[in-house]
Amino acid sequence: MKRQIFLMLCPLFLLLSSCHKCEVAEYLGDYSFKTSGKVSATGVGTSVNYTLPEKIGTMHVMKSGDGEHDVMITMNEVGGAVYTMYGDVEDGALTIASYEKELDLKLLSLIGEPLTVKVSGTGEIHDDVLVLTQSYWGRKEDMLISGHDILTVAERNE
């Protein structure tokens, strides 16, 4: 009896585990990306909105291998920085684990130098396009820097 139950449940477990692998596989690949968005700097009696310079580059999404996350994402900005982030895929949606990134807000006279912010976000795949929606937050002296709906659109390279 126990053996029959085991044999009946085995295909179900295999099906469930392979579905997750299929969801992750949809995200894997090489992409070309463009990122844009806005951040705000808010302090005592001051609030300034700043449009981030558009960034373009290449993105690679691969299996993580760290034992904690499903995927590792590397973003290489043309003429700029390289970032690595990790994410998990659940029910077809990508959740990006929090990581740090340096923003160049030199044009914003209130800050005057690069600032390290924390970044988190989500992603969805639509055919050959990966869309990431990220949030930035950080602090510089008495200024709070935040940005929501920072959008990265990445098209899969063939």
C-alpha cells in the first residue's frame, strides 16, 4: 500500500519540481538593456526631483549556483559600472534581492558626489523582453534619496 502511494506521488513531485525549473529557464539568456527613471532628494525644507541619466548595456541572466537564489543577473553598462544581483522566480515572477549600487548625482548640487543606494525590485518576462521595475533608497547626511518605478527594459539577444 505504501509503495503504491509512493509510486502515485512520485510523478506529482517531479512535475512540481520541473515546473519551477521551466519558470527559471524562461529568464535565462543574454539581453541588451536600457534603464531610466527618477529619484527625489528630500531634506529639511527641500525636495528636488532628478531624472537619472539613461543607461544602456548588456545583461546576462544565469542560474545562480549560490544555493540561496534561482538566478544571478549581471548588468554591464556601456562606459560605466558592472552590477551583479540575485533573484528568485516564483509563480512566473522574478523578485530581485536587495543589493547596493552607486548613483552619480553630481548634477544635483545638494549631493555633489556619487552616492551608494540600496536597490530592490521585481521582473516579468514577456516573450523575449524582460522588464525590471526597481526602487532605490539611500541617505546622504540629512537628505533622503528615493526612487520608485525605475524601469529597465531588456530585449533578449539572439
